[in-house]
Amino acid sequence: MGKVVSGPRRIRKGEAGYGKKKFVVVVKNPKTGNNKTVKFGDPNLKIKRNIDSRRKSFRARHGCDNPGPNTSAKYWSCKTWEKGKTVGQVMGRKKKKKTRRK
């Protein structure tokens, strides 16, 4: 398993890959030692993983029982469809603290 260098996060407007893929993560490849950019996810679809039947079908269709190394898009795509965590938690987003205006 390679070490996660950056991400996972959404691809922002103006970045390479915007409109083609939804998320990006940078992982250190243990074989070569180089950083590898992994882009995954369909930008036109919403992740409706809270519906059990959809989650089960996705994970069966993509073979998520054995997703392979974390240098593959399959690994990260399957990780976003795991049960128990929100997509925000998988992506490493923190909840914003609500501040009161004076």
C-alpha cells in the first residue's frame, strides 16, 4: 500500500480533469517511489450510497470485496461507497464551525 500524499478531494473548476472526473488523490507508489495522481468518479452522477440496494449493486458490480492497491481508481471509488462513513468523512472534510455574526 502506498502512502497518501494529498487528498482525496474534489477536482476544482479550472484544474486539469475538471468535468472529466469528480475526485483526485495523490498516492506514493511503493514500487517506483514516485507520486501518482489518481482521478476517479463520474462528475455527472451523485453518490446515492445511503440507499442499501444501490450500494450493494455498486459494490458487486465493481468487485469491491478485493479493490486492489490504493494506487488504483477502483480502490478509491469502492472506498467512497463503504457503509458507515459519509463521503465527506472519506474525503477528509471537516465540519465547519458555525460562528455567530455580531
